[in-house]
Amino acid sequence: MYTHGTFVAQDTDEKSVPHDRDDDQSALPGQKRKASGVLVMQSHDDDNDNNQHRANELLQSLAEQIQDALNVATPDEAVQQCGQAPLRIIATHPDKVLELAHTKLHASPFQSVPLHWRRLFEEASLHKVAKLLKDRALRVHPEDRAKRRRIDNHTAVASHSGDWLLGIVEVLDRGISLSGAPGRKYVFDGIFEQLGEHIANEATPDWTCFRIIKPPDLKSTHPIIRKSGPFDHETFQEHLRIDCQPVIITGAIENWPARQLWENPEYLLRHTLGGRRFVPVEVGESYVSDGWSQRMMPMRDFVETYLLPDDTAETGYLAQYDLFAQIPALRHDVRIPDICYSDPPPANADALRTAGLSTVEQLDEPLLNAWLGPKGTKTPLHTDPYHNVLCQVVGYKYVRLYPPSETDRLYPRGVDEKGINMENTSRVDMSRLWSLVHDSLAEEVDQENREFPLFQEARFVEAVLGPGDSLYVPLGWWHYVESLTTSFSVSFWWN
């Protein structure tokens, strides 16, 4: 939060954001305070000295606010455990400290990384941003040519397109992504808020809404039950008591602002600093495919490369990602469904075998994840140690579900060659056996059937989710998901 020239920590408890039960909160939040001036994005090419001077002041002011915030210790300050050596040089040589912290962050799984190394990466990221802003302020100052030349020789904050702000945003987003922002999240949010205000009048590309063509109706002998919604807490609790099975609730999210707003990619640009915010994108057919990788890229590049074209050489998927923690403005467009506060019956013996269930933590509030990608994105057949509601906001998805009792027929994976436990994912490649996106090859179907003969006997239910549908997936149920069009979904996990 930013107020009167300072960054202020604020309570971000999930309980303070809208839920379905708060229908009176469905309006979008009011306009935030506007900056008194405009940040001149290409001020070094502008002949107006007054604008250049104003841009210089704005950059200097933001850098000083960041420095002031860093001078205030966080509660239970852990970064001191990193030793005095990196802390002595963090303001003058943040890149060296980032390199050290990056090494420590990747020395063990994220959950095992000590807090003080995460805090060090977070602090160094903010120190680097403050330094880059000061350097940029010198660049736009019309009188300081000598300093400008030195900066040109020693810093590289611009992208290949010359967008200097993109380099600063990348440092910020990597700082959040790699550290988790355990101590200074409010500072990151305050910086983004100010930058967003300063570029509010920036021109955006003339994009149209996502091209969504309704797929053919699915004719299935094993359909998932559909019921008209929305469900209140009591109605859904009764459904669970009678028959704790998957169910599609139609019309349950029609009151979400996201239902109208997210169809237009320009809306995403407006809330991601003109598309400059960096997001993690999975590139490849699926996370079990050869050649699969993850890349951090600006939202604008993701939309232009993977979402707008009718056909692409490879698939890019923003999958299972808490986009709402990164872009809080988007969080106001959705509501936590009431059914996430239901009390499902105890798991039966089959569900108790769910991979990861014995180590999963009890959640105080549902976990939110965004799923945004083009036609053809696939999530392999897998299971999760949570109850799940998948809300389809934009586009269409095919889903197939198998009960926990069928686990042995689904051929779970084990530990892979990298030592990663993959027992929550099936060895069966569902995309070879079924697809509304492409025709399965007969030889691929025969190969899968020969390799996994029991799979053909496994019981399942299936459906196509359309805009406004919400699918309840009980704990331990296996599910395969394939996008039939450009698709934007939100999942809510709870236990």
C-alpha cells in the first residue's frame, strides 16, 4: 500500500477479500489516488525540459521511498542470520548479493530453504530496483551527460525493445517469485501501484476479445452430473451427505466481474503494467512431456505469442499459479465459492491412499490458482490431496475424472530420474487415447492399451465445462483436463 510518500504494510488476510456470501461487495473497488504527475516513458527523447525534470523527480522520489522502507527492520528480522558480509555491500552491489542468495535458494527444495536466504534475495531485489531508479533518473536529467555516459557503460536495465521499465519490473517479479516476498510484499505492491498510476495513459494495442468457438456437444454414456446453481453452503452440504460425487454447478459464478472482464486481453494488459509483469509459463505439451520447460516472460509476450494466434509452434500455459497474489487487482474479479467452506465427509480407505495426503498442511483459507492458456493445453491425469472447485471463466475445457478406487488401474508413476516423487500422476497418456482437439492415431491407442491393459477397465465420468460452470472434484479423484479453446479458469483447493 502507498500513502503520502511512504509504503505502509497492510493486512492481507484472505478473509478481508470478497467471498460469494458477500454479494454486496460485488462492485469493483473505487479508483485509487492518482499521481500528481505523469512518468515520461521516453523522456530522454523529449525536448521539454520541464517534463524531463518532473520525470527525474518522480524516479528519485520512488527510489528514496524504497530506501526508507528498507531502513526499517521487519518484525523478527531473519536476514541478519546471513552474516554481515552481504549486508555491508547490499546497497552498493546488490547484484553480487543476489547471486549469493540465488545459489542458496536453489541448494534445496523451496520448502526447505531457510527464511533468512529468502529475505536476503528479497532485500537485494529491492536495493537493486532503488539503484536502477536512481540510475534512470540520471539518464533523464538533461544536464548530467557525463554521469549518463557512465551509466550507459555499467548498467543494462532495458529490454531488447528499449523499454527501460521492463528491466525494473523483471527484477521486482523475480524477487517476488523466487523469495516469496516473506517480509516486504507491501513494498513491492506499493512500487507497482505507483508505476501503474504513472503509465495509466499509455497507449495499449488494439486487441479484440479472445476468439472462442463453442465445441461440439459431448455425447457421453458417463456424464458428470449437472445441477443448476448457485449452491449455498447448506445445499452443497446436503449433496455431500447424500452422495460425495463430482458435480457441475451451472451459473454459479455469473456474478463474478471476471465473467465479463477476462474475455478481453487488453484488460490483462491494463492490470499488468501494460503487459510488463513477468509470469511463469509452462512451455511444451505437458509437464510429463519431453522438452517441457518453464519460462518467466512478460504477460504481453505470453498473450501475443500463445493466446492470440490461431496456431503456434509450441504450447504455452500459465498453469497452477497464484496470479492473484501477484496481481491483487485481479483478485477483486472473483469470489471464493461458499461451497469451499463446506465440511466433506471423512475420506474413505481409497481416498486415504491419495499421494501427498499424509504430509499436506491444514488450510485456513482456500488456495487459489489461475489457469490461462490456448486451445490444446493439457493437464495429465493426476490426483490432488485437496477438495477442489474448478471454475471455468472463459472458454471450454474437457475433463475426465476417475474415483480413487480406480487408482491401481491408472498406473501411478513413482520417483523419476531426478528424484521427484510423481506418484500423483498417471503413466497413461490420455491425450493419445482421447481428444476433441485432434484425432488420436490408431497405433498410439494400441500402444497405450498394450502397455496399460487394466486402464480400459477403469470407471470414469466426463464432461465439457463451459463459461460459468463450476466443477467440484472430491479429494483423491483423478482428473485429466484439456482446453478446447483459449481458456481462463480458477481453481480453489480446500481441506
